[in-house]
Amino acid sequence: GLTFDGTAGISGTPTKSGVFKVLVSITDHDGLATSINVTVNVVAKLTLTTRKLDSATVGASYAETLTHRGGARPFHYDLTGKAPKWLHVGARTGKLSGTPKSAGTFRFRIEIRDALGAVSTRSVKLTVNA
């Protein structure tokens, strides 16, 4: 869990995601006190969950949607490495689409980035059949 060190520092590793309301109170040396309600939003670790891509066929429209869990919206998807030129990814939707022009096996990486800057990547293989 998280701990408060008494000097305005919070440290630790969250054990649960969710929105938590915390009452923070402070008292100075003269006994004057104040309190404030603080909302802490803990998001689960961003993880790209797509492990395998469906195969494609030359000349046929290809579509597949990448999946993930955790992270904070909005998300941004990208293809890195040697992805085929005909293959496109919707940056916000994670939808792969395109029409393959030749058969082959393509190995590349898919990446997702969230609003907090967290990144998850995975190496994938796409087989295009004749």
C-alpha cells in the first residue's frame, strides 16, 4: 500500500486500482489546523494484451482490433519496426486495417501509450497467405 511520511511525502506501491478519497489534515506549531479532501486516482499498470494477430490473405481487406488493460485515457497506438506499409493502426482506436498486396511473414512491434506516459509494447508476427 501507500504510506504518508508526515512531511507531505507519499510513497509505496499501490495494491489496488480505483478512485480513493482521502482526508488530509495539517496542524502547525501554534495549533492552527486545516483539512482538505483529496481524491487519489490509482490506475492499473498499462499492459498490451494482444498476443497474436490473425493471419491475412493477399487482396482481402484485413481488420483486427488491438486490446489492452489498465492505463489512463486517452490511449495512443503505434506500429514500430518493419510493419508492412499497407498496414495502418487507428492511433486512438487500436484498429489494424489494410489490404495486403503480397504474401509473407512480417515481424514488428505494436505499442500503446497512455495519458500518463506509460508505454507497453509487444513483438508480433503477421502472416499473409496467398
